[in-house]
Amino acid sequence: MSKRPDPQPGFIYIFRDHLNNNLIKVGFSKDPLARRKQLHTTGTALPMTIYHVWHVGDKYLAEQAAHEVLRGHRVNDRREFFEIAPLPHFSSFERTNYDITSDFLYTLKGLIEEGWDFLEIEYCDALPAEVREVHNLSR
């Protein structure tokens, strides 16, 4: 994984499927709210829940690093959807219980941040007002 010569700031998001406690989407966007709306019209039955959004200094490298952390959780090699608790390591109960998957998701979030720390990728939690402001400016 190498740093790009022209890092571009942006947002990395984790969206959680409203119908499947065990499914998340991790990606980058200039406008996470617009991206969430776009996903609802093209790929999910209900709008996904915004679990977490970070502002990052290099959205491409940060996304690549996050996906590497989640490599064993990927549902499809060509999509950015991941299981929080993948088979065969978790029981059916663990995979469907909201509280348990929430605990596992919190741990995955921490692992993503540790990866960014290791790679010295600048990041901070995006404030809801910041995300809304970017969304309003891009309209």
C-alpha cells in the first residue's frame, strides 16, 4: 500500500444496513449524505444507517487501508459491503443480534483507526454539522 502523490481529503463512512444487523458498507465520498441516498436508490431496500464518518487527509489511501483491515469480512470481492461477524467464526445468534454485532462493529472501527495510525493517515471524526454543510454546499 503506497501513498498517492496527490492526496485528496474527503470522508470515509461506515453505513449499516437497516434490515441486516451484520452488514456494513465502507467507502469514501465527498458527500456522505448524498452517497447514502444514492445507495438507497441503487442497492439497498431501505436507507442505510450512518454508523460513523471520518474526515481524512487522503480518502483513497484511507479507504484502501480500511478495506485491508476488513479483508476477511468482505461479502463480494467487487463490492464494498462487509459482514461484521463473518462465517465460520461467529454463530447465527452472534451474527443476527444487534447488541453483539454493535460491539463487534465498534471493535472493527477501532482496528480501522489503528491501521490509519500505523500508516500515518490523518483523520478525525466528522461532526454531523460538517457533513450536513458539505451536503448543502454540493446541492
